[in-house]
Amino acid sequence: MKKLISATLAASLALSLAACGSSASTDSVVASSEAASTESTAASSEAAESTAETSELAGTTLKVAASPTPHAEILNVAKEVLAEQGIDLEVVEFSDYVQPNLVTESGEVDANYFQHTPYLDSFNEENGTHLVSVGAVHYEPFGIYPGKSDDLANIADGATIAVPNDTTNEARALQLLAAQGLITVRDGAGLTATVNDITDNPHNLQIKEIEAAQLPRTVQDVDFAVINGNYAMEAGFSVGKDALATEDASSEAAQTYANVLVVKEGRENDPAIQALYAALTSDKGKDYINKALAENGYETLPSEGCYICIKPKYKTSRELTDVLKEKNILILCGKDGLTGWLRLTIAHKKYMETFMDILLEIDKA
């Protein structure tokens, strides 16, 4: 990292580098990066204080809302890890993308596990909820699946393609179609792209917007369907065997659309919640995802990452997140335990210097 950048940030942003993840293995989750620098003392102390001893958590019951596949399955593996600590995990399954967030907001459940950060941000904005990510766990690739047709290279004019109808997943589907050269999406549309942002449609494709959970049932009625990973798996589709095209596991999408553990704001540092996240990202959890679900394209995220603690002029993580999104940088983690500071997780160490440069640029604006 440039010494000049580090020094300047300390002065202009009251920035405190917590650390860059050191020798973490590539099969662990992004948001589990640990500090390796002496500058991380404050953040590390706070994390230590918020992590209770096993004996203190014994007898705790956690209730978590999740999609049946693969989230509930992964949680059941975490349940075994938590049981060793005396923590009981109750998994409540939902087949849609709305109720899990509503019951988390109301307090009927302690957390949920089914969504990625862009969907979470969109849901909060549209519904006035106050939900935050605890951290990323795994990535589910979107796939284009055959319906009445199975040849993307020779797609027919006027072919019908079904896509999810919620904002972030529709944008993701459109970007995948664009990556195959089937359409062109307006520059800058990003995670809010809709059919209105299609600037070129040489095959006059008919984009049919359908509720995400219903997409697998539509394949016999459309030429192709772009389906979320979990719903494809529930329907018996394999990303590796059945999808005609998928998002690249090493692409930006793998970081942007990582599935996260979510709680109501203020609970992200609860010792029991942190124990749950630790169980999800434990070796046992990662082994299950990497082995049992490998053929469907699921994988834990690499943890060659960094995090920083920052006290910027932005009062909330949402304000800073919005600014950074415009520059294609996604924050995977929310507030840190340090009052008034924000804990930001960077996907890879190689992005840290670029991130610093952007923060400087923002502060000068």
C-alpha cells in the first residue's frame, strides 16, 4: 500500500487501518478476514469483547429463516457445529424472498440466510426495513437454462426469455444475457438495470419478468429462463450439467452477489450471531459447500481480503456504500463495534490500493 495514501487518509479522513488479511486459505469466506497488523488493536479488542465463551452461550436458541436449498441445508451443517457449543439452531424454511426479511425485521426470527447484498439493499430501500449483513458465506451462480430451445448460439428471432422480476436479480439476469452477446445494456445501469435499459436487442428477444421462485416452472413455456441458483437446485437443475451459460465464479459477480447472513441492525455483533456466522464459515460448513454442492456451482468465497475501520464524513454505511457503488466497489460488511466507525470489507488485497485512491478522491469532492 502506498505510504503516502496511508498517511494522507489518516489526516483527511481520520482513517484507521484495521489490517489486511494475511495467510488465509482461498476456500474460506471473504468477510472472515482477520487482522494481522498492530494497527488493528482497537477493532480486534472490540471483536474479542463481543465473542462470548462457549459456556456463556450454552442454552441459547437461535431461529433463522432460510430458503430450503441450499441455505437450510448449509444451516443444518452449522447446527451441528453450534450444538457442540450448547447452542440450539432452529431453521425456518421459506419459499419466497420477501417473508424471510419481514420476519427478521419484526423479530420473529433472529436472522435470515438466503439473499445477496444488492437484494438486501434494494429491499431495505423499498420496504423501510433496517436489515444488515453480518458477512458473506457462499456464492450461487445464475444460469441460463433451456426451455423450448437449447441453442444460445443460434437463438431464434423473437425468442422468449424469462427473468426474475425483482430489481437486483432482474439486473443480474440482464447482465448475464449481455455477457453472452444477446443484448446490450445501457452503460451505468449496473445493479438497477431493467428491460428499459436494453439499448440493443438484435434478435428482438421477448423478456418475460416472472417472480424468481416461479422461474423453474416456466421453462416449458419459454425458450430460455435465467434462474437463481437456489431455485434451480430446488427444481433439480444442475448449474454444471444443465445451464447453457453461467456467471464466471471468478468474476465480479461472485463478490457482488455473495449470499450473506442477515440480521436486524444492532444485532450484528451479538455473541450468538457471531457464533452462528463462525459456524457457517467453519471448515465443516465450507467442506459441505465445496464438496456436497460443488456440481451445482456453489462455493465459499476466497478470503484473501482486507478490512479497514474508517470514520469518514459519511454518517452511515449506506451513504458511503451508495457513493462507492457508483465506482463499482461493494461493501460486504456494515458497522463495526466501534461507536461511530464503519467496518468495510474489501474483496481482495489487490483492490485495497485502488480503494484508498477512491476514498481520497471522494474526500476531495
